[in-house]
Amino acid sequence: MRIATVAVASAALVAAGAGLAVAAPAPASSITLKASAAKVRLGDVVTFTGKADGLNEGSKVTLQVKDGKKWVSLPATAKVSKAAYKLTDKLDKKGVEVLRVKDGSTVSKSVSVTVR
């Protein structure tokens, strides 16, 4: 009787372990961001590049600027190609602009560009 109980418990543990292996989470997505310049003149075009690991080929990243406590999407977008993207934007507001890129719930760390 004792051997049968151990065998049933072992079978249950193996089955539970197999179920967990099948339900492994998908790899996390991440986006990096780099600006072509840290300081620019008013109206200069800045190129933003980065890697987009875990995002679907052809998905769209959107450049955002921090406005107070909220992030505002800019018209600048790019499609992910070979796990990377490149986009440009003209900065037309003096001061320090804090920017990031976003795709769905995946966001990059922010970068700062000083506009003189």
C-alpha cells in the first residue's frame, strides 16, 4: 500500500512539472534608445536609433517627449526591422527635452537632448 501511494504522488509531481514546462512565459521585450547628439540647435534634426529585442518584425515604435509628469507621443515613428529601428525628429523647443520610444507596453529608458 505504501509503495502505491508513493508511486501515485510521484506521478502527480511529474505531471505537474511537465505542465509548468509547457506554460513557460514568453521572453520579455525590451527597447533601447540612443540619440545622435546630446546638444543641438533649435530646429536641428536628431536621429534616434536602438535595438528592439522581443518585438515583432514590422511593429511600430513611437517617439515620446515628457511634458510635465506625462508622456506625449510625437508624430515620429519607425518600424522594427531585424530587431532594430531608426527614426528622426526635429526638436523645436528650447531647453532639455526628455525622450523615449514606446511599442505597446514596452518602453525604453529615457534620453535627454539639450536644445539651444
